Amino acid sequence: MEEEEKYWHKIQDYIRSHFGMKGEVYDIAYLIGVRELGYGFEPLDQDTKTKVYNFVAIYLMNFMDEEQRREIRKKYGDQPDMEEQIYRKAIIHYFRSKQIL
């Protein structure tokens, strides 16, 4: 298993053990948005949840350069999971840059 794949599984294990979530890409992205916007563990209404998702979509892309995005697009093309792969790579870069794990 490649190093990045191992790190991804480490992130998923962290999310499962600390938050009791499955550790899927969009779960992790949501938690990052909540963390960065400072919402903590308070219940969020639908408008706020939408705000979190919109924010995190843009925010995570800042953790990847254009070359990395091109590489993923080239590798996955129009496959249905291309967006998920982009988020996954961005999440890995986020965790590394924030030194969470």
C-alpha cells in the first residue's frame, strides 16, 4: 500500500475513533469546515450546514496546487468519483499541513 493510502486510512481511523463517524470523504470535509468556522459541537440548521459545505469546498482546494488537481483529473477523467478523489487528496494535505496526525 502506498504511503498516501496508508495516511488516508490513518485519517479515517482517527475520525472513527474521535467522532464515531464512518470516515468517508464528505464526513471528513464537513468536520474540517465545522472546525475551521469554529462551530464546535453545536447543532446546525440547514442554512449553516450549507454554508459549511460551501466554505469547505473552496477552503480545501487551497491545500492543493493546480498541478495536483490536473494530475487527479487526468487519472480519473470523468469517472463519478473524481470529485471525491480531489477532496481526498486535499484532506490529506490539510491534515499534514495542520499537523493533526
